[in-house]
Amino acid sequence: MTQEQAIEAVEDADISTSGWLDVIIEQISDKYAQGYLTCFLENLSGRLSATYEEYREEVLEALEYDIWGK
């Protein structure tokens, strides 16, 4: 999954479903981006529930970071 595909998947995801983001992260082909996002989400999960729209917004912002193709 590319950056654009990941962004689209997060925008379209049903955040009421448990583990919705895990499925997306597993499909990211860029290992650096995948690792960065996994760490980012561990920190974010301590502050917000994955079922909040604010959580999705934080994830979308992180997906825009320059973490792709490193």
C-alpha cells in the first residue's frame, strides 16, 4: 500500500470497528513508514481512543509526514 492508498484507506475506514487501523498498517509496503506509524500509534493510543474522529485526524496528519521511501 502506498502513501496515497493508506490515506484513502484511513479516510474511508469504519473507526467503530476494533483493529481498523491494524489492517491498514499491515498492508503498507514501505517498512520505514510502517515502523514509524506503529510507534506513532503506540504513543497516540495512550491519549486517544481509536474510535474517536480526532484519532483518525492525527493518523492522517502522520501519514502526510516525510516518512515514505526512506
